[in-house]
Amino acid sequence: MRSGALDGVRGVALGRFPGFEDYTDRGWTLVDVFKDRLGSLGVPVLGGIDVGHGADPLSLPLGPLAVLDTAAGTLSVEPAVSSRDADPRFPRAKREERR
């Protein structure tokens, strides 16, 4: 965090950590440790979502808008590609102009 690599981060969504879901050390879970260490960022941190590692993980697209609701324990992600974006008649540059 001192390096500034996470500057501009608006929230942190952590997946599951197979083999560590029920692990605690002095009352702290792995997600508790991440929340503590990332707390200085001043952004919401949500852990335990079904992405990343483990059996049948979901993948998350990079780039689309998302809403991270730590109170509800949810991460809602907009589609990464819309049908308009996928139209082969428009080269990428023209699609960007339409936005």
C-alpha cells in the first residue's frame, strides 16, 4: 500500500480460499486479516464470494461497472460485453466513439 499500487481502488472483492474457509488463528479468519490490512484504503472489502479458486469457481470480467455491497454480502457486475459492443460491423474504434 505504501507503493501506491492500489491507489484508486474503489473496493476489494475476495474469493474463497479452499482449505482455509473454517481456519482461524487467534479468532481471525483469513478474510479478517485481509480486511484489517486493506482497511487503510478506506474502501469496502468483501470476502468469500464464489470466484477464484476451488470447485466450479466463477470468473469476473475486468473493466465493467460493479456494485460491492458489504452489508448485503453481494457483488453485482454489469455485463462485460453488450450486444451493441459485439456487433462485427463496427470496428473497435467506431464502437468507442458511440459510447
